[in-house]
Amino acid sequence: MRVKIPEVTIGRLSLYLRCLNEMEAEGMTVVSSAELGKRSGINPAQIRKDLAYFGEFGTRGVGYYVSELKKNIKEVMGVNHPYEVALVGVGNLGNALLRYKGFQRHGFRITAAFDRDPTDKDVPEGCTLYHSDDLEKVIRERGIKIAIVSVHQSSVQEVIDRLAKANVKGVLNFVPTRVNVPEGMTVRDVDMGTELDILTFYLSLQEK
Amino acid sequence: MRVKIPEVTIGRLSLYLRCLNEMEAEGMTVVSSAELGKRSGINPAQIRKDLAYFGEFGTRGVGYYVSELKKNIKEVMGVNHPYEVALVGVGNLGNALLRYKGFQRHGFRITAAFDRDPTDKDVPEGCTLYHSDDLEKVIRERGIKIAIVSVHQSSVQEVIDRLAKANVKGVLNFVPTRVNVPEGMTVRDVDMGTELDILTFYLSLQEK
DNA sequence: AGTTGTGAACCGATTCACAGCG
DNA sequence: CGCTGTGAATCGGTTCACAACT
């Protein structure tokens, strides 16, 4: 890899892909950065720059071939093949995440779920529920590299450390606590409480 | 307001508050930006700058008084009083969000839930379930200003527009679609599929 | 002496503007 | 001619370094 790629770029690639899918469905075969910009709300120069990090996907004077570009973006993002994902903590939130359709659309399948108390819990077709004790064993065996964590605050750090030991490389963390991220692992936090705080702040600004 | 406040600052204020609560529980009464930095993982200069946007909360040579600072941050964030929140779309995800404890910790209570098909659905104590048809009416009557949207893709835009009409000012949107944001409204997107995409990208980088 | 508050330097990301190419 | 790809300019946020203050 030549230069460092901003992580926001990856988020935008995901957005471009969504737009391209729509456009393809509408029968478009070629698209300019200007058109894609209109659809996605991103500045065209930004789009060109984002894409240029990874190659020269366009044709000057023409634009980008939709199906071509889709393929290239998918390759770049590493989402060409479906991914297995583990979920740790089958509480309210975990349960909903197990059933969330959005992951499938991105090519992810939650195939293993772990809980400290697996009795009385049930999981959707295609997913197996295990006791947390078996976390390392199962994840290693299956070669799972990505996990979603929705456990109780008190056990997040332990879970993250155990996932790291099991060779998990990426974690989507829904638990609002500062965690120590093990070497070689990427953790992305989703903190919904803080999101509401930010909305509230803007709200309180308006009142002034 | 004198200068523009970066929105990441607000997210960090929320983090500082969490740390301060911990520290207070541990009996600390005074804290320096260096100590808070250690706990929160944020650069001390950054912390001072974040706080300085809103006032001079510290004492030179001493630091910040914990309870004092907590109070000030809460005031700044507009979270001094509890907020009522509406939730639109009681599917899997919506249901989990209704029961998510993290919101309460931040002083939010989901007191009204809306669904196109409210039969057979039940909601926790303290929350009332309404038919979507009554959205504008109920939200207006209650003066609710913040909403969480977890409806089907096809109706997001309509829901957002109706919320705007009902005078809602902030929306936390869990639906992965580009929405047109009405004037005077703030929308924050939580796109969990894209989050996994980003993890996958880092994963695929490591393999090279 | 110790720590805040802040101007200046730095760094990274976005946008502009145009050369290069189809 | 039109649109991409990209160096240069700009913008915004972070970090540094120190003057101000207790």
C-alpha cells in the first residue's frame, strides 16, 4: 500500500456501493463523479480522490462504468466473499443484532453466538448458540475473524482479550466503556447514548 | 456562541463525563487534565481546549474540581434535565432499543413508540405504543424533540419529514439510506453494516 | 511549583483548479 | 470537448509550548 488511506474513505466507499447498486437497478451503465456526487451527497473531487487511492477505475471524458466500479470497490473493501461473524452477549441488543437484516446485505452472517447463560435463548436459523466458556475454541475452529460485542459493561475487557487470543481481528463494540485494545486488533465503538447526547447539544444550541 | 465547536468535542465531553463519574465514585475531588487524559485516552491539551470552548472551569496550579466540572459539562451538553424520546418502528431493532439501558444512563427515556402495526407488540413500563398514524399528534402534544428511527428503508424519508413537521429537532437514524434532512433538523446516522465493512477492510489490509 | 488557557505549529482531510487523456 | 486524476490551496482539528495565573 502506497499511502495511508483515511478511514472515512472506507465508510464512503460503502456509501458509493449503495448508490451504484441503486443506479445499476435503474439501468445506468456509466456514471460521472458529478452524478455520483449528487446521489451520495459527496463532493465529486472527494469521490475521485477516494477512488484514486486504489487505482484508476475511470475513463477520462466518460466517467466510471457502473458494474466495473462496483466490482473494483468490492475488491478494495475486501467484501467480495461473505464473512462469518461471531456475536458475544445475547441480551436484548444482542438478540436484535442477530436478527438485523442490514448485516446480510453487506455480506456478513452471524454464525456463532455466545452467552454466559444460553438456556432459554434462541437464535435464528444458520446461527449456533454456545456457552461463553467455549468462545476461544469455537472461534478458533471456525476461523472467525470478526466479532460483535454486546455484553455487560463489567465483562467487555475480558471478552475483548479472549477474542484477541482466539485470533479475532476486528470487533464492533456496543458497550460504552473505554477498552484497552489488544495489539493487532481493530475495535470500532458504537455508542448510542453519546449519539443522543450530541443531538441534545445541538438542540440546546438552537434554544439560544 | 463565539466560535464553532467541533462536533467531536461533544462526543468527548460525554466521555469525560463518564470518566468523572468513575473518579467521583473513587473519591477523587480534584483532577488535572493530565489525569483525565490518562483515564480517557485523550491528549490533555485536547481536553483543556475542549473545555475552554465553554468557559474557564479549572483553577491554574490545581486542576478541575470533579463535581464542579461534572455540573459544568452537563450544563454545556444540555443534559441537565431528562429528555423524552420517541421511537418509530418497533421491529427487532426497535424493540431492543426500547429496552436498551444505555439511554437511561444518559438521562433519556423512550416514552412513546410508534408502529404501523401495533397489535401484538408490547413495550416496557413507562412507554406507550401508538399507531404511526398518530405520530404528529402525539409528538406535538408531548413536546418531544428527539426521535429514534428504526423503520423499514422504504419509509424512512416519509417518517423523517413527518417528524420534522411534528417539530422534532434531532433524529438518531438506524436505517442505512441517504435521507434528505429537513431544515432545522439534525440527523445522526448509525450504520452498523458500514461499520463491519470498515473492520473488514482493515482485516484485508493485514493479509497483505 | 504546578496546572490551566491559548496562540502558533502541525497534521490530515477536503476542496479547488487544471493538466492529462480518451 | 468532457471527465478523470492529482498537485496545490484550503480548512478544521490536534498537539505543542509557553505565558498567565493561583
